[in-house]
Amino acid sequence: MVAPEHFGQWLAKELEERGWNPSEMARRCNVSHVAILRVISGERNAGPDLCRAIAKALEMPEEKVFRLAGHLSALPAPDDDLSFSEVYDMMKRLTPEERQEIMEYVEWRYRRAADKSLR
């Protein structure tokens, strides 16, 4: 994850990857391009309303953008393994039935690993 003070750098990278400029992002967020430029430059932090708009424009979970902007604590990731937070974001998008199926698989893998360690 990105430190809150680097949110602007993260946002600039996201725009670059999409081929968007700050004006395009501003249009999609329904804010002035100056507001986006100030966030990118680090002159201002993205508030909750702008974070919601950015999440919607980037088609990302709001929670992820809020965490990146420093409005929510980072999720704990053992050994700084970012895959845990990525899996969390993906799981939230699945239906309850799909999440249950994944959990059953994880439980099976966990039991299998535990059985091997007892040998």
C-alpha cells in the first residue's frame, strides 16, 4: 500500500496508466482540475468526498482509496505481503456463495498444511 503522503504520486501513476490527464480525472470526479492538481502535487489531501469520486472514477473499492489517502488504517499484512489486501479487495466483490466456496478451499489447504506439519 501507499503511504498517505504519497497519495498524489499514486494518483498520478493511476492516471498515467489509464492515459488520463488531471483534467480528465477532474471531469470524471466532477471537481475542478485544480483540485486534482493540488492532490497530485501534495498541496492538499483528498477529503472523503473526493476519495469517493476517485474510487468511482477508477472503478476501485472506496475503502482502498480511503486507506491510500490515509483516512483509514492500513490492513495488517503479515511480512508486508500485499497479496492479503489484494485478496481482501477481491473477496468483497464476490457473492456470499462465492466467498464461502473460497473459504472452504482455504480451510482445506490449511488443514492439509497442518496435517503435514504433524508428520
